[in-house]
Amino acid sequence: MGSELLNKDAISPKLGRLAELANRFADPEFAIAHGGRVKTIAAGHYTVSGLSRQVRLGDFVAHRSATGSHLGEVVRVEPELVYVCPIEPGEPIAIHDIVIRKGAFRLAP
């Protein structure tokens, strides 16, 4: 659909809002993904519940906080917990924060 068809003046307000939501969730930043919650925090790592079945050793995750998204690497996987090493030292982490699976790191020429 062209943007002229999604003009709020050309269609009803409800359809306009639906179009806005569709555009927002088409962006990978807001796509639906497997996630979990921070359970424990220690020097050098934090644990996440709810991701054990979706991640593998070396996968990247994104921790969402009030200051934005911060990457971390999965360094240990247990049946109920995943251990994550933050890529950015000093990022703000709190119990129950959301952590989203991003997948393996890939390079392409």
C-alpha cells in the first residue's frame, strides 16, 4: 500500500490507528520475540528466566531498560536460567527487566 492510502484524512481514525500499529510492529525493534525476565544480578553477569528453550550458548540478547536496549551474550544455559554477560559495562539492570532474544552474531561481506 502506498502512503497516500494510509493518510489519516483519507480513512477512518480506527483504520488509521491500525495502520500506525502495523507500521510500528513491522520495524524489527518492535517485532514480537521470545523474551524473559532478569532474576538475579551479580558482578559480570545476570540471570534470566524464560529464555532457556529459545537461546544457545553464544547467542545475543537485548536487555531493555529506561535508558534503551543493551546487548549481552549468553554464556551459560541451564534448564530454568540463562546467564548473560553484558556487552556494555555499567548498564543499568534491575530485577524483572525484560530481556529479548536477538540470536547469533553473523557477519556478511
